[in-house]
Amino acid sequence: MLFNIAAGLLIFGYSGWALVKYYKKSKQGKCAACELNNHCNSKCK
């Protein structure tokens, strides 16, 4: 039973962290959140 609780907390904790990370990146905009932000040649800046 303790293992089930720990596994559930781990799964829900990771999903919450992933959703928060996705939300923060989506608020930055397309080019600001891109990994190639400093080396990009596109016209979105």
C-alpha cells in the first residue's frame, strides 16, 4: 500500500510539473521559448 501511494504521488507530481513547465513556455511566445532562440535566423524577432 505504501508503494502505491508513493507511485501515485510520483506520477501526479511529475504530471503537475510538466503542465506548469508547458504553461510557462507557452506564455513566453513562440520564439522566446525556442531552444534555438540565440541562433535562430527566422523573422519572428
